[in-house]
Amino acid sequence: MFSFCLDRNVKSVIKLISEYRLTLNRATRFFSVRFFSLLCLMSVAGCSQIPDNLTVPEGTQLTSYQSVLQNLEKKQPADTLVRWGGTIVRVDNLQTKSRIELVNFDLMSSTRPKVSDNSDGRFRIYVNGFLDPEIYQQGRSLSVLGTLTKSELGQVGEHELLFPVVNAQAIHLWKEQMSDDELIRMQHDLWRHHPSYYHQRLGLRYYYLNDTNQKKRSNKQRQKKANKGAKYEIHTTDSKKVN
């Protein structure tokens, strides 16, 4: 009787804890979702802003990479202004300047390069001063505002290319974005404490307690049957001996 009452009390306590955690984690889930949504909105808002050093007065004509590529062998006007972007291939430090070679990509509204598996080609930029290759690493996204100068002949492997060249007035090195896996992991961390997480863990413990008690009862029942069988065998044996 005492064992039955204890088991019943344990079940009641577990049920109360489960309900408490369910209520608590509904609130956690609510704030986690709101926090993640706010984070996404802040990211979108941040991405839509053009860096100050890359802004130009309204109405300023900017020449696209594609239009320059079509007339690459022709001399461009000295005041041809461009705002391009891409991913860094290499950085070469010259005596007074640094040369950056980039794979060109179209720009978002923020002027950040839209990196994809398609590109129209490459270009080079010249920046006054020293740029550390450990910071301006291969694969990082960079945007530039500057004027066109004479194209340069170069190679990619054994293939010769004519590179459009930009004298940089300003450059912007973009922060690395989180990968899809990192975003999923972040979502998982925010949602890890949702009700089902605790419910599953508590459910396993509840099942374990029930299963343990059930095994104890089953063992007692088997023991009783075994004892009854033993008594029956003893009685039968004794009767045979009398006969």
C-alpha cells in the first residue's frame, strides 16, 4: 500500500513539473521567436544601407561592369565613375600601392556583391598604401568606388585576360556572412529549450519510472506463481510417496 501511494505521488510530482516546464518554456519559445525575428529584421535593415564612403550624390552616373566589358579595348573617359564589387582573388603589395584582383558580381541595393556561381569576369583595383593580405583574404567580399584607368593584360592559369582597372577612391570590406548551417544551428540553439525538448526528456524519465515499477510488479507476480507451483509439486510428490 505504501509503495502504491509513493508511486502515485511520484507520478503527481512529475506531472506538476511537466506542466510547469511546459508553461515556462512556452514563454521562452515566445521570446526566442520574437528575438530571432527582430534579429532578422535588423540584419535586413542593416544590409539595405550603403556604406558612407561608397555613397554618391543623387543623379550621379555610374558605369556598369558589363558595359565596360563590351568596350574593353576602347579607351574610357578619365572621369568614368564606377561602383563595382566582387570577391577577392589575390592581393599584391607594390611599393606605394596595393593591387587587388576580384571576381566581379552584381551588387545588391546595399552595394554588397551578390555572390553566386555565375560571373562576367574579373577586374583589378589599385589602392594607395598597404593592405594586409591576412585581412583582405581570398574569398572576402569587397566593393569599390573609383574611376576607370587603362586596362591590363594578365593571366588566370595559362589563360590570358584583359582586366578592367579601377583607381579606388574608396573601398569597403564586407563582414563575413553566416552560412546556412550556422543559421540553422543558431535557430536550433534558440529553439532548443522549447516545450517538446523538456517534455521528451521528462517523458523518458516518466516512462523509466513506470517501466521500473511495472517490472517490479511483474517480478512479484512471477515469484508468486513460482511459489504456488513449488507448493503444488511438493504436495504431489508427498502424496505419491504415501501411496
